[in-house]
Amino acid sequence: MDKMTKIDIITRPEKAEDLKEALNQIGITGMTFSHVLGCGLQKGKSEYYRGSQYKIDLLPKIKIEVVVCEVPVDLVVSTATQVLRTGEVGDGKIFVYATQDVVKVRTGEQGVKAL
């Protein structure tokens, strides 16, 4: 079986379209987008509503999941980093995992053929 790698990218929602376009340009056509909430170094933010201050501990983020076998993992990571980096806290994180197997539900294909 060919090596498959799952890459999870968590970042700011406003970067979704730029990231999708950049990943398409390097050959990534299948991806899953999720709206998630999270906190890290930012520790949330304070806002005002009708003169009262309140704290938002969990900030809206997006999570993009891709599984690659032909496109090099380093290329995906470097492309995402270039698109997402602003130099400010909250740019996001990229997680890389080895993927054991994939099964396409409709056909029963497994491994790289299922991608």
C-alpha cells in the first residue's frame, strides 16, 4: 500500500478561500472544511455589547482536512504556511498524521484507490 498522510489545518475563517485556491493549485482537489471553535495563545478576546464588556473564550476557526499520497506533504505544509502566516497570534496550526487506510463507501475501494 502507498503511504497516505492526513493533514489538518486550523486557522482563521477569513483565510478559507485563499487556502482552498492555493491547495487546488498544487493538486489537492479533495478537502473537508469544518467550522470549529478553539483557543490557544490568544486566550479569547474581549468585546463590548451595550456598554458592558464580555469575554469570548473560544474563537471561531476553520479546520481543513486533506489526505495526500501523491502531493508531497512538505509542499502542502509550506503552501498552507505561506498563505496563512500573518505573523500575529492566531495564524493557526498544522497537524500531520500517518493514515493507515481509507475506504470509499460507495465502491468498497481501499487505500490510495479510494482517494
